[in-house]
Amino acid sequence: WAQTTAQRGRRYDAIPILSSIILCSSPPPSMVRITWTPVSSQKLVKQPEDFKFGRILGEGSYSTVVLAREQATGKEYAMKILEKMHIRKENKAHCVTRERDIMSSLDHPFIVKLYFTFQDVKRLYFGISYARNGELLKYIRKIGSFDETCTRFYSAEIVCALQYLHSKGIIHRDLKPENILLNEDMHIQITDFGTAKQLSSDGTQNRANSFVGTAEYVSPELLTQKSACKSSDLWGLGCIIYQLVAGLPPFRAGNDYLKFQKIIKLEYEFPDKFFPNAKDLVEHLLCLDPSNRLGCEEMGGYNPLRAHFFFKAVTWENLHLQTPPKLTPYLPAMAEDDEDYYGNYDDLLSQFSNMQVVHSRSFQPLFVANPSPIPNPAQRPNSNIEQYIHDLDNNSFELDLQFSTEVKRLLLEKQTSRNPCVRRLTVNIISP
């Protein structure tokens, strides 16, 4: 992405040509470089001045996605902007490289397309297809839940996208309604490959050993074995199908610890009037053993999944050319009852006896003085499971496994000062 002396005065496409990119505006003691594989040298490189930047479409842990219109063509893109300083500080250069390599290898109607990349002194830019109708989650929240026809259609599109990804040895690892966009024709576009993993082509690696994902949709094997596989995406598919019908994900609780407990115990319930065939499909996807999930290689691959009775009415060929059904509500959105939202009393006491709050390393957000109108990516915590488990608040606290006596005393004092009624209790919830 950086031009050599011989290349100055010429502009090339950023994805194909250059062998390295520098992730810093001035040479630090340890310079971080990303190596790219040359592909082509025919296209001109783009630069920020070629675009008009609009509203923010989304924010990640070290990036911001904004709407951008190319001035020469009028074409609109979702421009993912990444701060080099933050990438270097958080040691995320390998993640950026992996995301770029994976996205540039994908070409499917149900997956966002990476059209180009380029850089300036302080930022990296990914030009991605713009899904005009936004997140699938927005529509779930708007209409409550989908009827059977809509649920079937969009579930089938997700199946097609996953089959394609898995055929290329790619695990998404963070499949959820927020990462499923809808284009102007209301077809899905799976996005956010920042935590995706490319498995080895020789078959020696079939799992990814790192904590990534989102609490409500994380697979049990990630929590118990600290690894994900292709079947982990099928677990996410099961959670999404459930949410399309019920309006909420299957594993709900007041905090992530309780959600994880429900996941590893497979504790969830179906609301009344849940479509019977959809229920059967979800039950065959939400299996604790990854090798028992419908669609995985051990169960015969994707053909048995596509042949499930729930998909009987689906015409799989050229699904992306079919007209999506009009979004129609079925069930009212499920309410998060008090037990789901707050957790029960016994679980709360169990957590108090098994946790310790300790100060974490301080996190200093990066502020780069720049008069450019391009939005700076928000410095937000990562959404990976490791941070859910070990980092309650990136600026203040971490979650560990034991409350110390001193911490219990401080919590009790804080509890008492906030609520005078506590002083009159003979037994305190937090006992020193």
C-alpha cells in the first residue's frame, strides 16, 4: 500500500500490487509491516480525496465503517477505516492482514465484497459493498419476529453463504443478526470477517484456537475447549433461526457469565406456537457435540441440512435471483422476563462466591490530531469472548475467579452506603 520511489507519480490499486504496507506515520523502534501477495498492477490506486464521506454505518473495536460515495463514478461503498496507530498499539496487524486476505478471496452473492483497499499516512481503507437496508437485527426488532416464509427464505440464504465459506475452509466465528446485512433487494450480505479464520488447505488444521464471538451466539465448544470449527457456525445458524421466529436469541441472561452457563448446559426453551419444523431444525443445530449438528461433515455435510423438511419449499438454485418475501410478523417479540434479564437469586450468590474483581491494566485511547473530516474509529473494547470472560470493563475492571475478603467488604460498604435499608438486614447478600 505504500509507494516506492520508482512508483511515485503513478497510482495503482492497493490490493494487488505492493509487497508491504507500513502501519505507522513515522518509523518507531519496531516497525510493523504487513506483507501482501501481488496480484495485478493494472488498476489505479484510490485515495481519500476521491470520496465524499457520509454517515457512520457501524463501529468495531479498531475500525469505523462509514458511507462513502466515489466522486468520479457516484458509486456508494461501505468504507471501513482503520487507524494505523491503534492497530500497531493493539498488535492487530496480523488480524488486518487476515481479514483483507479472506475478504479478497470471497465472491458470493450473499457475502459482502471487498472492491479495493488503500491507505494514507494515518489510516487504512477497505472499500466494501454497501448493503443499503442495514442489519437483519433491525428488522427483527422492528417487526418482532418473522413468519415461517420469511424465516425459511433468510435461513436458506444463510445456509448457502455458510456452505460457500466452509467449502473454502473459512470459519466466520461471529455469526449473528448484526453481521447479516440486507442489500437494496433485501437479500442477505454476511459481513465482518475481522475474526474469521482460514483453515489450512492440507486438512491438518480443522479448528481455530482463540476466543472470538459474541456471548449470546458463542458455541459451547469455544467455552469448554477454547476452540471453534466449521460446526461452530452451524450453532450460530441455529441461534439465528430461533431468533427469527422468537424475536430474541435462545440463551438469555442478565450477564455473560450466566449466558455461558446456559449455553454449556443447553438451557433454552421454545415459545408457544414456534413452527414445528423450524423447532426440529433448531434442535438439530443446537447440539452440544459439534459432530452431531446437522450440516457438519460428520453428519453428511450440507445436503442433509438443505434436505431438512423445514426447507422443503425452497428452490435452492439461483436463490439470489428470487424475490425475497415481504417481511411479515408472526409472534410478538418475546419479552425478557425478570429471570432471564436478572438471573435468579441462587445464581447471583453463586457468582458472588466465585468471582473476584481486580484492577486491570489501564487502557489509554489514542487521539490523533487530524483536521480531516473522516471519522476516527471509536476505541471500543473487542467483542471477543476472551474479553467477555476476562475484561468486564477495559478501562477499569477484569473478571477473575474469586472475590477476596477485602473486595467483599468494600462491596458491602458500597451497597450499604447506597441503600440505607441494607443496614437493617441481619443477613447481608455480600457477607464479609
